[in-house]
Amino acid sequence: MANKGWDEFEIGAMLRSFNGPVSDVALTHQEDRDYSENNSFTASVADWRIEKPVFNKDYCIDCQFCWIYCPDISIISRDKKMVGVDMDHCKGCGICVEVCPTNPKSLLMYSEQTDEEEALAAWPSKETGEK
Amino acid sequence: MAFDKMELRDIEVWDGNFAAAQALRQCQIDVVAAYPITPSTPIVEGYAKFLADGYVEGEFVMVESEHAAMSGCIGAAAAGGRVATATSSQGLALMSETLYQASGMRLPIVLNLVNRALAAPLNVNGDHSDMYMVRDSGWIQFDAYNPQEAYDLNFIAFKVAEDHDVRLPAIVNQDGFMTSHTAQGVKTLTDDAAYNFVGEFKPMNDMLDLDHPVTHGVQTEEDWHFEHKARQHRDLMVTVMPKIQAAFDEFEKLSGRKYNIVEEYDMDDADVAVVCMGTSVETAREVATEMRAQGIKAGVVGIRVLRPFPFMEIAEALKDVKAIAALDRSSPNGAAGMLFNEIAGALFNTDTKALLSGYVYGLGGRDLTKAHLRDLYKELQANADAGKVTTQLQQFIGVRGPKLAFL
């Protein structure tokens, strides 16, 4: 895409999402779609993030709240099972953590530099409500 | 198709607005998104009535502003429809942001611009301020001098704009009230002949092509913006004029009416020439003929295509004249005037050493009379005889108070 001359692209402020024609896009998983290089799927915006969500599958009940609420389609879910977070496109907004209903939460925000193993090892325990 | 055809007489008595509305009907516009403003309103009203009466298969979108009107047109055009609207003056000013979107997105929308002055002071009458305001917006601009031409140029505008080698929006200008509200005999095309001339709409990169999803209106920064603008300018400079000429030629075969990129009147042996636009061209032609009876070899050059500007054609048309008047119907507000500047640019590197003077006239619907033009031609002849411009380079015609002249 970069460094093409003025005569080497299609006219109009227009980009194609896919290489060639597509069918049944809605029924095809993102990783199986033939995205063009112009599509955001191939671009990482991970460096926009200051805090990141860490997913702890031990407490997840696959309610799909995070998948529904994520504004960037960055929760990866397959067959209604939470798989993880698309860290190339997650911008660290924390909404998934906010809506997570488990106790303790199955998603928590940590600074970008935090080691995931350490975060999981030090995961908070269940809150009793007897504060 | 599920609409009725209309039987027209060979010659109908139409004003410019109704002529344009009839052209929109005959082109079978899919979507008109419009907001009313004097003096252009009857064009979109006319389309809406044809639609309501079953003469068009399309959609009229009522919106809250001209900005929304053009935005609606852009969406409909990107979706893949034949799209048109109309506006004037303040409406065009409000639309101006979206005009650049339409041309940059290469959407072949046709805008009927009924020329009107820009406030303040508020004024509903004709001058070319609005036409001038958007001349760098990347739209093709045609200029009609009467209702017949407002009708004909709509067909030509669609044909050129929708060509896949062009894909640029086009404005058809006509003078507010003087053309838009003055009924004259208009020679018509049959519905079939008109539609066949324009042809079926051929979509390109349309959003409704679900097998080829596209994102329209993308963002580019310093890495890409320049290439897109350069491409658009290149197409305006190189591709558009030959397509316009081809459309003019084909239209002449169909209708017998001949259009030219620059309209020359008595220019073959002219010593003095007036260059102007709109209804003034017809007045100037009458006066030029009168001046010839008085021994002044007068000619008129009318601008038919303002964008792309006919740089070469204007230089060719003016190459043998001795004195030229550039008539601008828009206040330059601190400059020499658009036509003055463009003509000076076109002639500067040529062997033509004609004397060029500029005139500002007709603001806010002020009449340009035959008496004004007689004096003007005499002034040009005096310049030609003296071998120099005998006045200041810029003068105002028809304004009350002490004479205004500059430069």
C-alpha cells in the first residue's frame, strides 16, 4: 500500500476490505476471512493501550457479556466459549472488566507492563461482602 | 419500468427551473435529497411532483439543511444511485464542505445551481458569487445562458459525470430569476431519446454491491492525501474536456443543438471582445451586432465550461483580438476578478498582446443593460486605438455614486 504513485490506485476515497469477492462474510470467522491489507484487521493498535485486560478462565462462566459490550470486537469467543482478548485491537477501555459478573472477576485491568503469569498467580479471591 | 411517460410538445414554454426539473425526470433520478432555497426551489419541487404523480421511479429525501441535502446525495451516490439536487447562494455556502467530499469520493452527483448573490446584505437575486465560491471544489461546472441550455446541459452533465473514466460531480449553473424564472420556448427531447442519451446508470464501487464490500470516505494523511488530490486534478485537466466535447458532439447529433467549451460569437475577425457568463452573454451578443453596424468589430466569448477552465480554448478564441473585457459578476473582494485572472493566465505566455481590462457588474441582480455594454465596447475600441488600456484595469459597471475603478 505504501509509496504507490498517484496513478496506481483506484479512484475515490475508497478502500476494499477484502481481496476479491466475498460471500457469507457474516458466517465466516475473522481469521478465515481474506482481509485486504487496507483492512484494520491486519493493523495493530496495541500501542494505543496504557492498561490491558487480563483474562482468568478459572472464574469465567461464558456469559458473553464482555463479548457483547466490547466496542472494538476484541473479545474472541468461539461456540459461545470465551477464548481470550484480541490484543492487537483492544484499546484498554476496561468495559469488559466493568461488565464481568463473576466473583472474583474473570477479567481485570493491569498496567501494560504487568506480567500475565504474575497477575494470574496473584488473582484476588472471592469477595465475601463482610467488609 | 413502473412509471408513466410524459408526452411533450416539440417546443414547451418553460422557465429554467422547470426545464431542469423536466431533465431530472427524463434522466430518471434515483434519489434527490434537497432543501428549498430561492430561486432554485422549483427544480426539486418539480422533481417531487413528478415523483408523486408517478412519472419517476425514485426517492425524494426531505432534509433539515443543505449540508444534509448534499450529505444525503453523497450517501445515495456511494450506495450506487443516480443522484441530483439543486440549490442557490446561502444553501450552496452551507453545502460547500460536502461538495469537496463528493468530488474527492468521485461521486457523479449533478447539482443544479441557480446563481444568486451571497449575503450580507441578504439578496435573493442573481449574480455569480455562489458559482465563484466553489470553483476550486473539484466539481465540473457548466454554465447555461437560458432555459433551453439549462435543460440540455443537465443531460450532458449526467453523461460526463457518470462516465467511468470521469466519475466527478457536475454543477449546471443558470442565472437566478433571469433564467430560472423567465419562461421561454424550450425545444424538448422525447422521454426515450433523453433517457437513451444519458443511458442506464452504471454503478462503480457501489456500497450496495455486497459481494465487494468497500469503505467510502476514508482518511488519509500526509502519506496519501496528495496522491488522491493530484489524481483528481489530473483527471479534471486531462480526461474531462475530451469527454465533454464528445458529449457535446453526441448531443448535437441527437438534438441539432451545438454546444462548445468556449462559445464564440463573431470572433473570427473581432478587434474587441467581451468575455462573460450567464444571461449577459446573450445581451452582449445583441450589442456586439449593433456595434458592428457602427464600425466596431465586436465579438463575444461565453464561458460554457468554467471547470475545468478552458485555458487553451480561451487563449485560442482570443488570440487575434486587440482589446478584451473580462466581466465578473461577483465581487472579487480585494483582487482583480476571477475571469480577469484566468484570462490573463491563459494569454500571458502566448504571442497575444491583447489589452485586458476587468469589469465588475450586476451584483445582487443589478441589470447589465445594453447601454452599459455599448459604452464598454467603445472603451475597448479606445484601448485598441490607443494601444494601451486607457482606464484603470478594474472598473465597476452600474453602481451608484462616484465612479469606482482600481488598479
